[in-house]
Amino acid sequence: MASVIVTKKLREEATCPICLELMTDPVTINCGHSYCRMCIVCFTESQSSETSSVGTFHCPQCRKPFTSDHLRPNKQLGNIIETIKETDHQSLCEKHGEQLHLFCEDDGQLICWRCERTPEHKGHVTVLVEDVCQGYRVQLQKVVSKLKETKFNYMQLKLYTTQKISSWEEKIKREEERIHSEFRNLHTFLHEEEEFYMCQLKEEKEKKLNRLQENVAHLDNKLQELRNCILELDKKCQGSAQNFMQDIKETLSRNSAINLEKPEDVSLKLHTVCNVSERYVRSRKMLKHYQVNVTLDPDTAHRELRLSDNQRRVSNAGKFFSTYFPGPQTAGGFRVLPCILGREHFTSGRHYFEVDVRKGTEWGVGVCLENVPRNTREPTSGFWIIKLRNNKTGLALTSHATPFTLTNQPEVVGIMLDYEAGLVSFYNATTGSHMYTFPKASFSQALRPYFQVNRHCSLSLIPSNE
């Protein structure tokens, strides 16, 4: 206990009377009192305008005169201050004022040699701090390793969650584009339904995004807690043995109990499903409002094609038939592909027509520009057509081919042209389901109905009154 009193007295002697802290760079003046160098210099500067003698000041404690030229460094006092600072870093027993060189395994406390002899610790297992420190240091390092692993797992969970957010947003974006594309085709009729589904989709998007972002915030909080904990433990590991062993068991117990807490997983299953095809069934009467009667133009027909008398049906007779019974080859006729155009020219407005394709295994229907080339093997630019192939799959053709899936092989194909909107859409007219819509175009020339009739195939145009 005497060492505590001595340390207290030394601290009082080493305390600067001006700043009331342990002196920094202590100096002594003429009267023998000592101060921090900066404290006494600042004191002289503040008193220079009040002193009667130039360069003469009075000691803040005894008021004896001194000059600023006689500030003498006090090295002995400086050494004492350093000793006091070193002593501050060593923990002393609060009861006995002795060094805490022992560790009580039963109570998990640092004790001094006098504490060991008290009834409180009688019969307890006590060991030297230096002997037990390394073992606990190893245990704490294991806890740190576990926490770092848990931190890594949290980072992986955060990455996984942020990737799910990106996937969810991309999925929502694709769904929005799909719904927008299909609703644009019948925007006049289905505007209210489109807005309803988009609101539902947005609400579902925000709801799940909020949950995912809450998960990210939770993971960020956990990561920050782990960072702070690891920094605290690293600092403890680097400190003195006494500081390290202080509350070591509690520290081990508290930090060993930290485990990975996964947030609730959020499914990216989309519940807002907009089946636009079902609405097309109810819209067929509306499509019929724009239906026009299309007839075939014999002046554009390939030599293998044969037209009915009413010019609403066309069939492919094949090369053999055309060789022995050749039809006229007109200047505007197709020379390579077995194609024919309709007589009608569309330069504005909305137009809908239907083609019976039940007697066709391979065909192509749609619209094209007036001046498309007649001698190419495959349509290039200026065509907006879909084709049925042998494998029963669909193929959309403009400047390049785009395969698409046919849920059911159509018997009647409906073609809708919205000239001002730049859209060409195809429907299964029997079921009312949407088949394909070309990306928005900008029409500036006349468009005509287009038909490709391959071998052993025939197509029929359905009048508007049927």
C-alpha cells in the first residue's frame, strides 16, 4: 500500500501547476519551481504587456521574479515523469497496491501475492501470469480465427444477396419489357389491364427489394461488429501480459459465442404473372374491327404457284408441274423463292388480316416493302415475316433470323400492322394467343401482304366477314 502512496506523491510533484497534467519537457525557473516548457512560455507571453520591467516576470506560485532567459531543463524530473508513465501501464492491485503477477484460474482474475493468501482465494489454483499467458493467447487466436472465418462468411452472404438483388432487378426488367411489348400491340384496348399488372409487379419488386436490402443492412451491421471485435482483440493480444489477461475468460466466453447468423433467404420467384394471351381471346373481336379483305396479286407470283379463281387461295404445284404446265413469268414476279404478294398497299393506319395455314407444312406470312428484291434466296431487309419450319418451330425474319417457340402449331395466323406505331404482330387466330411481335420500326414506304408457299403447301386468305 506504501508504494501507492509514494506513486501518488511523485505524481503530485510532477504535475504542472498551470495545466495540471504531468509535465512535458519540464523546466525550472530562478525560484526553483518547475513547469511545462510550453506552459511557462505561454504564461510569459500573456504577462509581457502587464509587467513593469522589460523581460521580468513573476512565478505563478511564489510570485518571485524571473526572466525568460533563465529557463533551465530539469532532466531528473523528466526521468521521474517517464517512470510514472511506465508505472501507469502496469496494473496494481486495488486492495494491496502490489503488482498483479498471479492469475486465479477459479475466478479468472489477476491477483497479487497478498491476494493469494486471503481466504477469498484459499485453495484456488493460481499460476504466474507469464506461465499461463501464452496458453490463453493461443485460445484467443483461435477465437480470432473463427471470427475472421465468420466475417468471411458474412461477406460471402452479402455478395450472394447483392447478386440476388441484381438478378431480381434484371428479372423484373425483362418481365417489364415483355409485358410492355405485348401490351403495346393492343394498347388502345388493354391500357387499364397493363397499368394494373405493372403496379402489381412494381409492388412485388419493391417488397422483395426492401427485404433483400434489409438483409444487406443486417449483414453490414454484423460485419462492422466483427471488425470492431477483431480490432479490439488484436489490440488486446498486442498489449502487456497484465492487460491481456485482464478479464480474459469473459473475453473468450463472449467472443467464442459469436456465430454466423444467416438472414432469412428471399425467393426470387415471380408471383405477378401476366398472361396477356388470355386477354387476346377477348380482344379478337377488337382485332376484327381492323380486318381487311386481302387478295393475291398474280403479277408477283412465282411460276410454281397456282391461284384460285377468287384469288384468295394459293398452292405450290412443284417444279415438275411448272415445267410441263408453265405459268406466265411476269416482270414483277418472284424468281427464286415461291412467294406472292397481296394487292393491297398499306401506307397508314391499322390493318389486320388472317391466313389459313392448315394445309401448309412449311410457309411464311407477313408484310414487306413494295420494292423488295424478287431474285434472292433468303429474305434480307424490308421483310417482317414469320415462317414455319419442318421441326414445327417458328422463325422470325427481318435482316436476320430469330427463332421463337410455338406453343401450339397454328391453324389460322392473324397479322396485325400498326403503321404509325411501327409494329407488326402475329397471333394464333384460333386461340387468340400472341405469337410474336417484331421490334419497333419506322415505316416510310408502302407495305404489302407477303406469302411464301413451299412445296405441297397451300394458303387461304380468310374474308373479313367470316
